[in-house]
Amino acid sequence: VCTPTASVGTTGELRAAVADGCVQLVLLDPGTYDLTTSGVDELIITQDKTLRNAGGGQAIIDAGGVSRVMDIDQNIAVELDGLTLTGGASGGSDGGGILTQADLTIRNSTISGNSGRHGAGLFMRGGTLVMENVTVSGNVATGDGGGMDVRRPAQLVHVTVANNTADEGGGFRSRDKEVELVNSLVADNLSATGGQIRDEITSVGVNLVEGGCIGCSAADLSGDPLLLPLAPNGGNSDTHALDGYSIARDTADAGLALPTDQRGMPRPIGPGYDLGAYEARLALSVTVVAATSGASRLPSNGTGYQDAFSVSNTDASSSAYVLQATALGSALELFDLLLFDDLASAPGAKKTRLIIPATSAKPIEVCLRITLYCIGPLLFVVVSIPPRSIARNLDSFSCQTSIAEVQNCASFLATIYGLHISNGTICGA
């Protein structure tokens, strides 16, 4: 009996499904598939095949520094979706992560931590290549193209290429103008020569290539996108989040944008589409009001948020200030957010709202950091106020950290939660 779909959960099962001529679709359960076991060799794909994350967590194919991760034959069509390919090492050969001659499509995936001669993350010597919502990061080549070396037609849509290293072309090499960039981001790559990209690309829509490139258009950006480190920011693979002040936010070509990002989050979040594989959470719009009680409203469509704001008091009497911030879409309400007003306060000391002296027009700066964690069905919210120098009678804030718990994490993006933040503790000056 020929079964076209196979669900796998071990390295042995993965190898068997890839080798099985009947299997067209391989669904990988979350987990790490260690290629140093059950054969100690790269995955060799010789027939049409789709390898897809079954959902629910990261599916990591790890070569453990022993071999290439994947060798894909010519004259076939292969799709990779929702995977992480890492630990590939091809030594003096090309393509530590992927060596391909196929018509290859990669979606919602991360290629990181691979090494080789040319194209440490991916070396393409035949076929075609389409990448959508892909992160290529932390790959090291001794020759050309730290992230990729592309020698045939390729289209990169909402792709982030960052933190790769090569002798020439830290991000990738585009031979014969073969790479078409669409709403993509190439930055923070290192090379002795060749910059971020060696040779010419074709730019479509808007792209960001740090320092510019041959083939970049007048519409493209060339500044620092302020990428955050590769991290599990949600979804089934790691991504580089965008800092709140990144120039890559809201600047992509809307007509060419994908409907979701690498994590499966909807695009756009906010007024425009973001460049690269990650769609950033909304920035916080803060209104400071004089009151004795109130709420701080922060966006819940991200794994973290931090920002600074300034307030001043020009009234005739002292006022207790609270935050009232709004954002498009859903929001997370934090009631009775408390601030420390005394650096010398010991744990258990009285916590008060920020009291600004009467007619103190000089702004007082406050910094907040909000982080959301999903653990199983629960949403944990961590609120902290890092140490920060401020004006007038308040020398500094100690760090207040509070944790609240909300049921039904799966639906929090579409729901407004009311949380009472309590049990604040001082966590350092």
C-alpha cells in the first residue's frame, strides 16, 4: 500500500519517510531530529517531497556539526515549511545547511548555525529557489556567501538575512543578478570584502540592505534596522525581532506583502507592513493623566515591549500620575501599575504611584518593560521598571517586577484581559 503522507517523530522515521518513494508529504512532530543518529549522514532528497512542521512547536533538523543537513537532487520539486535547519558542516565543500539543484520552496523557516565553504546556510547550483518568511542567520562560510550562494533564479520575499559571516558577501552572493529581493532585509552580516551582498541583485518593491548594494533602488533603505538577537519570538522557528525604533517598520511595499509573517502573525500590525520575516508589534501610544487611579494599556500582540516617556506637572499641587496607553487591535490592561519613588526602599517597602512635585515642569523620565510569556495554556505577564535616572526629587527607580497569570493563552491576541498587578518586588537598583 502506497501512503502519500507520513507523520514522523524520530530521526529514523524521518530518514525512512524521505527515502520512501510513496511518501510525498512528511509531517514533522515538534522536537529535534538529530542527524548524528540513525545513519550519521545528511538527508538526501531525490524525489518530489514536502517536509512540513506538524505544528505545536519547533521542528529542528540538526546535523550536529558532523555533516551537511540536506542534499537535494536535481529535476525535482521540494518544499520546506516551518522547519529549523542547523548544525550543518560541509567542511571544504559548499552548502553546510542545504545543497540544492531542485526547484526549492522554503517557507516560515530558519536556517542558522551552519558552516561550509561557499553558501554556508544554502548553496544553490541548479533549479530555482523561492523563499517566503525565512530567516537566514548565524551561518559561517570560509569563501563566498555566509548565508547563501545563489547561482540560479531566486526570489526572496519577506526574508531576513542577518549575522552571517563570509570572506566575501557576508549575507549572500548573487551570481549573475539571479536574486530578486522583495520586502526583505539584509543587515548585520560580516565579510572581509563584498559587503552584505556580493554582486548584483534585482530589487522589487522596498528592501533594506545595510550599507546599500549593487542593484538597490532609490526606494530601498540602507541604514541600521536595529535587529534584536535571534530568539524564539513565537511561531515554530526563531526570528530576529525589530526594535521599536527600527526603520524597517511600516516601510514594506503593501502590494507585494505576504498576509502573515514567519511566526504566522497577521500582517500588517499597525499602519504598514514591516520588512523582513518578522512583523513587529505595535508601538505604544502613551497619554499621561493626573489621577489617583487608572489603567495602563499595552499591546498584547507581541512577546515583549519596552519604551520610555516623560511627564511633568505644572499644576499648583502635587499629583499622582498613572499611564493610559492605547494601541490598535487588542490590548492588555494593567490596573494599578505601581512605581517606586525611593531608591533606598528595601523589599517590602511601601510602593506608590509616581508623585511629581507641584509646578515641576522639568520632565521626569520613566521606563517600562512589559514581557508576555505563553507556557502551555497560561499567559504570564512580567512588568518591570528598570533603573532609570530621573529629575527633581526622585534619584532613580528600583526595579519593580510583577507577575500575573491569565487563563486561555491561545486566544489572548483577540481578547482584552483585565489583570491586577501585585506582589511587586525590588530586583536591584
